[in-house]
Amino acid sequence: MSDEELAKDLGPFAALTIGVGTMIGAGIFVLPRQAITDAGSFAVVSFVLGGVIALFTAFSASELGTAMPKSGGAYYYVNRALGPFFGSIAGWSNWLGLAFASAFYMVGFGRYIQNIIGVTGSLELGIISIAWVKIIGLFGAALFTFVNYVGAKETGKLQNVIVAILVVILAAFTILGTTQANVANLPAATGYGPMFATTGLIFVSYLGFVQITSVAEEIKEPGKNLPRAIIGSVVIVTVIYALVLIVMSAAVEPGFIAALSEQQIAVVEVGRLIFWPLGTALLIGGLLATASSANASILASSRINFAMGRDRIVTPDLNEIHDRYGTPYKSIAITGGLILVFILLANVETLSTLSSVLHLVIYALLNVALIVMREADVPEYEPSYTVPLYPFTPIVGAIVSLALIYFIDPRVIAIGAGFVVFAGLWYLFYARSRTTRSGVLGDWIRSRSDELPDAAVSAAASVEPDANDYRVMVPLANPNTERDLIKLGGAIAKHHGGTLHAVHIVTVPDQTDLQYAKEHLGEFDGDTAGVLEQARLDAEEFEVPIETHTVISHRGFEEVFDAATTHEADTVVMGWGGNSHGSPGRIESAYDEVMQRLPCDFIVMKDRGFDPSRVLVPTAGGPDSELSAAVARILRDAYDSEVTLLHVADDETEGREFLDEWAEANGLPDATLRVETGDVEAAIERAARDATLLSIGATEQGLLSRLVSDSLTMDVIDDLDCTVLLTETAHDRSLRDRLFGSR
Amino acid sequence: MAKGQFGHVLVPVASDADAESTAEALADHLDADRVTVVHVVEKAGGAPDKAGVEQREEAAAEAFERFEEAYGESVETDIVYDTDVADGLLTAAAEVGADALAFTPRGGGWFERLLSGSVTRQLLDETDRPVVVLPGGDQ
């Protein structure tokens, strides 16, 4: 088996049980008494409605999951699609939402233990009084935090067994209950208002399915199994909830459930009435169910922490793996601490509704993220599962998720809103200066800044990450020069502590629809994935962070300029010669219109093998040759290159004076200085015989014009045997220090 | 003291701290022409892992880096996925054709052994090639 197969060892059943196991513990074993008391027979409708709302988002989560089977699930998709501002909101909401949910499960766990051992009331500690149910909950929370902290791997498999037992117990309840059910027993419905309010209350029963996406990277054949597990688990639990609720209401006389005390558990009392041992089975079932829900939630929250830490939304220190246990112990310990605090501070209803509010915010964002990924037409976005009835499904999914929040207790909404505001402020004041990755939405808005209203563009810009993020873009076309371009680009990116962005531009004929091309990429370019994968490997070898992108365009060469703008490149390193980017004819026609405004610094490489051991920099002054000197400096620092500076002057003494000063000013005081008189072209050719690499700035004319016109430099380049770098600075940039930094 | 000599040595590392002490001990006590450093990602085998695979891979990359720093030269590296750490190591040793396994024992109290068994013990019991136990571990 390949490593890939070994790393992905969650089969379809295991994936399904993560969803079912996380969901089934919560609602059905804790909330029906309240639900039936409040909504009467409409409690069944509330549970079904909750399932339907969850199902819309389940479709979206499935599509996003198959396109991006990455650790961190919902947070990752939102961060990728909508950018780190919303990513921060989704990440925090998911993390805290899971902690609130776990606290809720643990109070439920406490109630079950309480029923088994028969303690009631509170523990009095002087002036403080803590209900026993909470004390047991605290112990339970500490226990499951500990289990995850030391990472006993048996617990995971136990989860599968627990889910199977639960399904059997609930099936027995349904079947035995049906024999005693009587439609006349159904309580009266109390109306739509209480029904929606009850839906808000019980929605905590539908929070589990998104957790499947947080372990998506471990699922076998995620393209097939992920949607089945996500959608399947929502459908299964909805059906189970509905049947259990109907039986519960119909098997006992009206008023029986409403008369139960808060410490009694409705499903257990009804079970006892139907068939005494069934009550005992349900008692144990509830214990297992609440425990497995909490256990799964604590585990899922550590995955979200990891993904947030990787993007620097929170400190990556959280992600440290324990030396012995191999667990993300810090993140688990913090989540455990939060759960303990939440159990102490809040009551059951607050815990459950607050976690619902936070999850509903994520669900809405997930649906919007899907729409953005589709509309922005990202070539890398290739989900193998697609939502039915797009765009209807995600739009309705987002609306109903937000609408359900409206029916939750306003005080709880206020607390939830407080957390969302906190997450936004957290991004602006903590994470914005640290995270580097902008979202698809931001790129999309930037690339259309001319067409969109200024307000939208500046709003998007105001939440863009502003960490030191020097970007070197490397357009790749020719696999033969790819490695050399990555080497040079990598050295520049590394010098600035920035990132490489490898962009593969696939040119398709004008008459071909771009959407068609996107779906049939192979017909136009056999090896998109190959070139980018090789770039990724090479960048890893040089230890430079890299992101890869594919751009499909009718234009070849001009697309480089657009891509440089879209990706906010600070420097573009590209190849030239042979068939690097479209035909020469295309370049020429393209030149005039684009050359007037270079969006960033350009370095064009005529590749004859990348050997930076002896670098020659001819100069006559000017910003472009300063850039060529900066390149030489970076190569010297990275590869210990010997640098020679060449100046051709009319007067040798004046020339030497100029070059001395220039070398000093450009941070190359150690360079060998060579001053010649006479023909410039011949001098460069002579000097270049000893060099392995020539770094030369474009002067008055645009750099790229030199590629197509018969200017002086052009002839030199063709005659030489060494690799040539042509440099040209951004036209609209006066602050050159921002580009090539302090020396 | 003369150093032990092997052609190709397989060296398991569990964490970055372990990588560092193992690399130092290896440099002090063995002459190897070729070193392959291996990290085993322990899989739950059909249930969610205790930490995500991407997270474990990042931790492995860090451990490899620390190893090379401490060892002073670059080495081959490999990440292995297995439900059992010792089995994963022995399979990896067979695959790369290692002449010997070398590691620093990681000790651990009764509690860790209860949880995951002793990898050291298991390696010694099940190995099909020479095993070199290096000093400088936790105990």
C-alpha cells in the first residue's frame, strides 16, 4: 500500500459514526422533556426542521470537503474562500462552539450519572453551592480531556461500538414503544412560535456532521465517502430523532412528560414505563452517548486549533505535539479548561443554545464560502461532489441558518454576537499582522477593482492580511527552466522572508470557452499538476514556502501582468526564450499596451543553466541596474557568488570614481570593479566570458521591448554563453526600499 | 573507544527533542555510511487519530530538521504510517535494506507503557536485524 493509503484509514462506516456519534449523544438523551413541554406534538416537527436546516449545510460542507480534504474542516474552507477575517470568526466560533457543546454534553453526562447513583441537590461549600450534576460534569470533562491528552488510541474504536449500541437501543425503544403508542396520546401542538424556539433549543443535536470535515484528510476516498458520511449522518439522526420523539409522545399519556421534574430524564422515564429494562438500557446509552459526543468534540477542536495555528490566526505554539503521547496536548488542555469554566458558569440551555448560535454562524459562512468558490472560478477548486440545485441550496442554507438564530433567546444571541465581535477584533489586532494567506474573495475583488464599487474594494482591502508578506511570483510554462526559476525566485523570497507563488498559465485558443477549458484542462495542457508539483518539491528542497496557482486564459503573456496584480507580487521572476510564454509574435503585440506600467519588479531569465558562482553586473546607473545589483547581492548572500561590476566610461578615472561610489551605495563594496572604455557591447561580451551569470538592468526603454527589438542588449544576450537576468523595476514605485529592502 | 561501523543505519525519531539527543548519540558512537531517519505516524486504524496527519507530518519535518542540525550532515528521511510503531519501523528497515537499527530508548514510566506498550521492548523482541541501543535517552 502507498503511504497515502496508509495515512487515510477511515472507511465509510468510521466516517459515518463520527457524525452520528457526535450528534446522537446530545439532543435526544437530554432535551426531549423540554422540547415536548414547550412545543407539544410540534416537538417532532422541530427536530425534523432542525435536520432539514442542517441538511442544506451538509450539502455545502460535502462539496467543500471533497474539494479540500484538509485538516481543520469548516474553518479551513471559510478561511480559504472568504479570507482570514471571516476565517478568524469561523475558527473561533467553531472552537468555542465545540467547547460549549462539550460542556453541554458533560452536564447531560452528569444528569445520567446522577440518575444512576441517585444523588440530588447541591454541594454546599460555605457561601458557594454547586449542583451535583455540575460537579459530576466537571469530573467527566476532566476525564475526557485527560483521555485525549494522553491519546489512548482505543477510544477511537470504542466510538464505533458505542454508536452501534446506541442505534440498537434507540431502535428497540422505537419498536417496543410503537406497540404501546396511541395517537390519542399525542399532546396538542402549541403553535409555530414555540416550535421555532424549540428548533433553536434542540439544534445542538445537529452539530456533529461538520466535525467529519475536520478529519477529512484521514478519510479513504474522500470524494466518495465524505459526502456519504456527512449527508448520511444527518439523514440517519433526523430519522432516529423523529421516530423517538413520536414514540415518546404517543406511548405515554398526555401530561406525563410535562409532569417530570427537571432532574428526571424523559427518554429514560418513558422507557421504564414501556418496559422496565429498556429504561436501564437507555440510562447506560445516554451515558455512552454524551461521553462519545464530548470526546469527539474535544478531538475535533484540536484539529481546528491546528489549522488556525498553521495560518497564524492563533499562535502555532498551541500545536506542539507531546513528546510521548503524540497528542496536541496544549490545545487539548486549553479546550478542556474552557469546558470546565463553561460548565461552572452557564446553565444547560445557555450552553446548548450558545453552541448552536456559534455553529449556525459557521454554517452560514460555509454556504457563502461555497458560493464564492464557485463564482470566483478557482481552477484548483475541483469538488468531486457538487451540491444539488446550485445556487438555490447554499443560498437557502445560509438564510435558514441565520434565520434560526433569530428564534434563540436574545441574551444568548448577544453573548454569541460578543464572541463573533471578539473574533473579528482578534483578527484585526492580533492575527492580521501575522497571517499571510488572503482568501479567494479578496483576490477576486482585487482583480475586479475597476468594475466594483470603491467601497467594496476598500472594505476588502481593510481586512487583508498585512504580515511581512513579500511575494515572488514565478510564472511557469517550460518544465526545463522551472527548477532554475524556482531557485532564483526562492533565493529572493527567502531573502525577504516571503513566499513563492508558482503560477501556471494555461493558454487556450480564443474560440474556446474558459469554463470548458477549466473542466477539460488535460486537453489544453497535459501537465499542469506536474509542473506545479515539481515546483512545490523544488521549493521545499530550498526551504521556501510556496503556494501554487493555475490560471486559464486566452492570453498567455499578458496574463502574467494580471496575475502579478492579483497575487500582489512584489517581484516576478519569469523565463524568456524558446517557447516560454506564448509565441514571440504575441509578446510583440502585447508589449505596447502593458509595458507602460509594470505592476512590480520584473526579473526575466534567459536560462542557460543556473550557476551563480560568478555574477557580472554591468551598470550605467539608474533604478533598473540598482535592481540588478540587488539581485547580485541576494545571490552573493545565498550562494557566495563572486560579483564583478562593469562600467563602460569615456574617461577611465571618472568611470572608476563612479563605480566605486555605485558599489558602495548598492551594498557591494567587496565586488571586483572593472572599468572599460570603448564599445559597450564588446566590453560586456569580454567581461561575460569570465562570468557564469549576467545580471543587467533595462535602461530607458521598457525591459520587454529588448526581448523583441534589435536593441544593443539583445544582441549581447544572444551572443553570450552564460545565463542572463534582465531586470526592470516597477514603474510606479518610488519607494524602492520597500522592494529591495534595507542593505 | 572505537566506534561501531555499519553501512546503512535506520534511526527512528519520535519528537524534536528525541531527534536531537539521538543524533548526538549517533554521531558519538556509530560510523554510518548512510543514515535514514524515520518517524512513525501512529494510526488509529479505522478511527480518528489523536492528532491530525498533516499536524504529525509537520512535527516529523521539524524533528528531521533538528536531527540534521545536531548530526551535522544531511540524511535521508522517511515518514511511515502504521498502527504499531515497532512494526512500522521494522517494515521500514526491511524496505530500505538497513543493516541495523539505532535508537535511544525513550524510557517512560509504568503509565506510558500501560498506554502504548514499550516500543523498545517490542523492537528488541521482534527485530530481524542488529539493533544498536544508544545511550543518552531519557533515562
